[in-house]
Amino acid sequence: MYIVMKRNIIFSLIVSFFCLAANAQIKVRGTIVDDRNEPLIGVNIQEEGTTNGSISDVNGQYSITVTGIDSKLSFSFISYKTIVEKVGNRTVINVTLAEDSELLQEVVVVGYGVQKKSDLTSSISSVKGKEVRSMNVSNATESLQGKVAGVTIVGAGNPGGQPKVLIRGFSTINLSTDPLYVVDGVPMGEGINFLNPNEIESIEVLKDASASAIYGSRASNGVIMVTTRKGVEGKPSFYLDMHYGVQEMKNPYDMADAVEYAEILNTAARQAGYPEEFDNPASFAGKTTNWWDAGIRQFTPQLNASLGVQGGTEKNKYSVSLNYFQQDSFYQKGGYKRFTARFTNDYKFNKHFSAGFSLNPRYESWGNPTNWSDFDRVDPITPIFKSEDELNGTENEYSLYSRSPSQIWNPVGYVHRWNQSNNSYALSSSAYLEIKPIKDLIFRSQFSIDLDTRISNTFAPDFVIDAAHEFQTNNKFTRNKPTYRNWSLQNTLTYLKTFANKHNFSFMVGNTLEEWNSTTLWGSYEKMPNNSDNLHELDAGTVNPQTGGNSSTTSILSYLGRLTYNYNDKYYLTATYRVDGSSKFLSKNKWASFPSASIAWRMSNEPFMESTKSVLNSLKLRIGWGRVGNQNLPSGVYMSQLGQGYYVLGDNVVNTVYPSLVKNEDVKWETVEDYNFGIDYGLFDNRLTGSFEYYIKNTRDMLFQKAYPSYSGYPGDAKIWTNVGSMRTKGFEMTISYNDHWGDFTFGSTLNLTTFNVNMTELTGDKDPLYGNGEKTKTIEGEEPAFFYGYVADGIFQNQIELNSHTNNKGQFLQPNAQVGDIRFKDVNGDGQLNADDRTKIGSPWADMTMGLNLNLGYKNFDLVANFYASIGNDLVNQNIQELYNAAGSGGKVNKVSGLLDMAWHGEGTSNYVPRLSTQDHNENFTKFSSFYIEDGSYLRLKNLQLGYTFKKIPGVNKLRLYIAGQNLFTLTGYNGVEPEVSGSVLSFGFGGWTYPVQRIYSVGVNVTF
């Protein structure tokens, strides 16, 4: 008995020992690397079934104490496959994480949902936030230049400027061509200038109608969808992104000094038969007034700083960020400032309910003098300030400046007087509720509101520089206070289901309600007691009070749906349908429908393609069709509107009211029908990837504001909105990328090409041409819209024989006022007369092709990014020729470019381009709009060059990256104007004058995560 009990006790002790050993805590450590043997920082290590977790350090190393040998460790990291390891008796577990090919295919945002990029049937391009952040810009859309095929972006050089964006050309001629911007699912208004680029997670560009039709009546110009950073599961991760740069403002022209200026004017007067204006130009030697250096700063600062944190648990994820951006003007005054904050929180109550919100308060201020061209145009002889003997001691500080005979107001004095502030106080907020009542069914409701109050103050002081021309008798203060309130409510119900592991199906239905409200109130007063700052208030004025204001409300009610289906990842179908009802139209035209459908065939997944998999990894064919709309016209155009004016009756000024807008109750939507054909491919283990697309867009019922016929009895400036015709745009896009690595060296390159050709297919009604910019552009059936329209300059008359031979068949001079050295204009229609009928197409503002080249190189801890952009085949109008090469007319005494005496014709064979200098332009060399003004606008620009180095082994810091960068470092172009990046409305596109130049920026920066 005793022996048996003893054996039982011993057996129990042995069993208990092994049980305790099995459940004893074990400390496990190891290193986590990627497939290149690089340590991974911030990998989540989780003991399954517990809340016990850890995270890898800067060396990829970790340690964790687990409950026993049966424990399992999960290793997870964004964009990498999760690995689960059983601990067993191991105390060291080293892990290599492989990139997740499914995640590498990317999930892209589509309207009211997301899809895997590999499943797309439409034309959607995606740019990740890292690429956006590689350029130091105030507006994120500018960072897309050259990165997305089909997207043409014209940069804005002024502080806080909004770039011009065209997606696959344009679909309208008189309305805004800007795309619809959608931020975190919420349609926004004027753009995304308010958004901090550092907060962007990704940008998707919906280019064809099969992708954008889900946004219906506002998607005819394409859609740009922005997704911002959100909270992530894990310990709090802080980041700091900061850069400081200097902008370089170089004078685009080498202007004449005082001696050369006097010689140019003397030559022009002499050749016109008048006495010379200056007796001794050489006497001005050393007396040139350097206006440019006096008023323009060559280098100005730019600062961008962002601080944020992301983190959370499986249930509660959050993010907080702050950003400050400042871009100074190259004047002593003005610039752009923006302060934004962003707070997001997503909470999962249980498997059925989740909710979240975002808040984006922001403050912006902007303002800039607009006379930078005057620092080149003003003559170099006039001094900046009056001399002592010209002053009488009664002048205020704004009256001390000299008057120029060039009729250009003193630019230094203008900047001194300039006093304007524009401030915006705004809040965007959004909240959503998501319910999953049963498996595979999701209901989501989202409410968003955007509030924006703007205050603009302008003070114009009284001054007298010249009592006849340059003065202001009374000082004046003006305040303008527009307020905007926009809100939207979106409800969607989505069902997703997979059958038999091959049939993948989703169905979404929903409705949206959106409303836009604006209220404007303004007032002005004159004659404050003095110009001091504390009197810049309306109450301080004493005479001529004026007030005004208005309000407007527009809304859209929409119903929408989408069906997607794919069979075995080979055959894909997407169909959408949206119905919009807009308050901008009367009941008979209020509602419009916007359907779309697209299909795709992943040919590479077919059995007969199996033998090609070693080379051709993926091949997909896509076809899409859809309709989208444009209703971006003022509200209430179906009602007549009155304008205010005045006329003088005897000694009295009589206020008047007149019809300014004639109603059109039949006005309706502008509709674009779109066809898209695409091929996506991947070769050599997807190291080489690309796509090719061909598209056709047909616009009908195009909206245009025309002058009302004079025979109607309405005033000559009365306008009417109407549907005027149809237009077709077609073109192709190509993208090709190569990405690879060899040991420590990584290489990535992407080249994209875009073309678009536009043709006006029909003008309805009287079929009269549509003109723009004072009849300098013309739009007719069968031609591209808004081509440059003028006379053909056929060289310079080099001698009397050439002049005498320029006659009609009756021996009559075609240009009777011409002299040798003047421009010869061509009798285009051959009728023996030179008149307006000889105007013809002399150029096109639309590029034959745009191109982007983006390079990414890496070696160990070094990285290099280079982005190039080119526009090829477009023409530009160099409007500055009118003044800088011309000594006649109102611009005659404006300063001229240096070297003009040699550039202008001054004898046979000296020039066949610039006519002779003369203070009289009887031949209309400069007043006739002709091909003389047309120049090749093609250019190639290095948009961005950035070199960085990443430190990976700093205690307490996950990553520290330092970089130096340059933007717009060089531009190759044959255009002689200020800036080849020129935009404008469709009917006035490509007119380059004193365009605010895109500036070079040199900067240093730091990216830190900790």
C-alpha cells in the first residue's frame, strides 16, 4: 500500500512538473527583416489570444515574454504578409516578412467605395501620399504634374495659387474646366488648397465616364479623389515633416538701361520723321534707375511644418495632425499663410456597429500686389523719389514718388500704398455611422458640413504724385465678407458576396442630398481723417458710403447604384447609374440620368496563357462607356436678372436699372458621353508594367453665355445662357514603369504620355462663330475650339522692290501705309484686299502631347527622386511683344528689352521678324493681331529633384531622413515670354503676358518618425 501511494505521488509530481514547465513564461527575442535582409521597424508582434504585444525597434529587434510553449506569435506589418510562429521551446525566433502581392496590387478609392486595383474595369490612376509629399507645394494637385497620364496641370507661381487642372483635355468651352474634388468621400468646391499635402494618404484620378459617372452631373471634367491619413492599430506613432526653402525670383527679361532706352526712343522718333527726344543719351551713363532691385526681392522664404500622431487599438483608432505653411511674396508685402489641424477617430463598438468623425479647422490668409510687371515696364530714367526742389513739405508719405512719362504708375509707390488682407476662417467636419446588420451587408450614413467665413479688407490711401494722372483725392476703405455653408448627406447600402469561390458580387445603392449656400455683404467709405492703421474701419469714413450684398442657395438630390461582378478573377463587369435633380433648372429639365458600364478580361488568367507566365505575368483588356454631366452655371439662369448702372442727365448722375441677363427656361444639362479602351500589362515578374488607353468624349448641349441679339431691343451687354453645340475629344494615354533592385541598389522609373485632340462638331442655331479674347480666338464647326485667329505675318519688307511688289492684280498696294522695315501681311483669301476677311488660324494653344518622367533611385540609405514634365507642340501668344518691342502708341515710352536696336529691322537683311522702330505705327505692325505674336510654347522642365539620406539606428527614433531638394531647376523652351506654363479659360487659353512665373525653390527638409 505504501509503495503504491509513493508511486502515485511521484507520478503526480512528474505530471505537475511537466504541466508547470509547459505553462511557464518564456522570454522570446529575435530580429525581423524583409526579403532584402533590411530590418523592419515598427512590426507588431502579438501573442495570439491575449493582449500581450510588442513592436520591433530601429534594428528590427524585439523581445516579448509569452505564457508558455504552446503560445503563438503573430508578426504583422503594413503591406507585408502576416506570419504566425509557434513558440515551442525556442527563445530566439528570427522572422523574414515577405511583401503581400495582394496588397501590392493596391486598393484604390472609387466613388462611394474601394476596389482592388487589379479588379478595376475603368480608367483610374492612383498616386500615393509618399509621391505627393516628395514635392514641397502648397497645393497637392501641383504634385500630380507629370505623374498621371491624361492629366494636364499648369502650375501657379503666385503664393497659395491654384494650379489649372485638365483631365483628358476639356469637355466644355465656357464653363469651368476644373475637375470635381472629393476629400474622404465628400465633394468639395473650389479645390483642395485648404488641404495639407502631408496629410494625404492617396489621390485617385477618375478619368473616364465609366469611373466618374457615379458623380453624375459634376463629373464631366473628371474627378480627383483624396484620401487623408487615418488612425492605425498599434502604439502611438509620431511624425514630424519640415522643410525650409528659398524661392528665387529672376527677372525674366534683360531690360534696357537709361542710355539704351534713350537711344531706342531717339531712333523711333527719327524713323517716324520727328525730332529726337533726348539730346545726349550718353549723359545718362551711370544714372539708370534699377526699379527691379528696388521693389523685387530675389530670394524669399518658404516654410512647411507638420506634426502628427497615429495610433489606436483594434476598436479605437485615432490621428491628430497640425500643419503650418508660409510662402512669402517677392515684394516687401504680401504672401500666403495657412494653418490647419486635422482630428480623426474611428471606433468599432462591436462586429455590427462602427462610427467615426473628422474635424479640419483651418485658417488662411493671402494677398499680393499685382504690378510686378511694372518694375520692368517703367522707364529707367525717372528716379524713384522726387527731388528736394519738387517737394513743398505738405506731401504725405505716399506722395514722395516720381511720375514716369511712360504712364506707368510708380511701382515702388504702388507697393508702398498697397494695403489688403484676405482671411478665411473655416471648418470642415464629417461624421459617419456604419452598420453591418447581417454578414456581407453594410449600411453607411455620412453627414458633412463645410463652413467658411472670409473677410477682405482693402485700404487705399490718398496721395498726389501727379495731379493730372497719378493721384487719389480721398482715401477709401472697403470690407467684403462672404460666407459659405455647404453640407451633404450620403446614405449607401452595400452587399458583397462570393459564391463557390469563383463568383464575386457586390451591389451598392444609395442617395445623396447636397446644398450650397453663400451670403455676401460689403461696404465702403471714403475720406478717413488720415491714413493711419487704426482708422482702417468703415466707421472712420465721412463721405460716400456704399453697401451691397446678396445670397444664393443651390442643391442637388441624387439616387445612385453600382453593380460589380467578377468570375474567377478573369471576367469583370461594373455598371453604375445615377439620377440627379438640380435646383438650377426648371422642372422639365431638372432631372437627368447618368449611366455607365465597363467590362474587363484578365487574359493572363486563362489556361492558354499559362505558358507565357514566365514572361507575361498579367494582361487585362478593358472597355468602358458612360455619361456624365455639367451643371456648373450660375443659379437662376431660367429667370431674367437686372443690372445697375448710371448715366449723366445735365448736371445730375441718374442711377439706372436694366436687363443684364435674359431668362432661358429651356436651358438644360451639358452631357458628355465617353468611350474608353484600355490594356494593362505586367512583364518579367511585374518589374515592367504599364497601360495603354484610347478614349473618345462627345459633349452635347454645350452651355455657353452668349450676347442677346441686338434686334431684340435689349441692351447690347445683355447675356443669355443657352445650349450651343457639340464637341468631340479623343486621344490616347500610355504609361510604362520599370522597378527593380540589385543588392543594395533600387531603381524605379515611370514614363507617361498623353494626347488629346478636340473638334467642334456642331454649332446650333445660327451657327455663328464663337470668339474669345477680343476676337483673337475663334471657334467654328469642324475645327478645334479657340484656335488663335489673326493675320499671317509674312516677314519684313526688306527693300523698296519688295514693298512695291506687294499689290493686287490691279496694281494697287495691299498695304498702302507700309514702309520698308514694316511687317508684310498675307492676303490669305486672295481677293486683292487686306482686311478682316484675311484673318485665319495662326496657331493652337493645345499641346500635341504632354509627357512626364519620374525616376526613383536608392542605394543603401540614400534615395534620389527626379520628376520631369514636358509639353510638346502647343503655341503661345507672347503679348509682351506689344510693349517691349514697340515704340509707338500708349506703350511707346514703356521700357524695352535690351538689344532691341539690333533685334529690330535697321537695314536690308538685318531682321525678318521684328519690324523697324517708329513712334508711328501706320502699318499696324503691333495693333494687328498676327502670327508675329505666336511662338512655340513647347517646354521641358525639371519639376523636382530631391536627394535624401535615412538614419535608421537612432535610439528613440524609428526613422530620421534628411534631404535637400530643388524645384523648377531648369526649363528648356523656345518661348521668349515670361513663363511657358500658361493657362486661362478655354476661349482665352495660351495668352502669355506678365504671367506670374513659376519660381525655382531650393530647400532642405527632415522627416522623423518616433
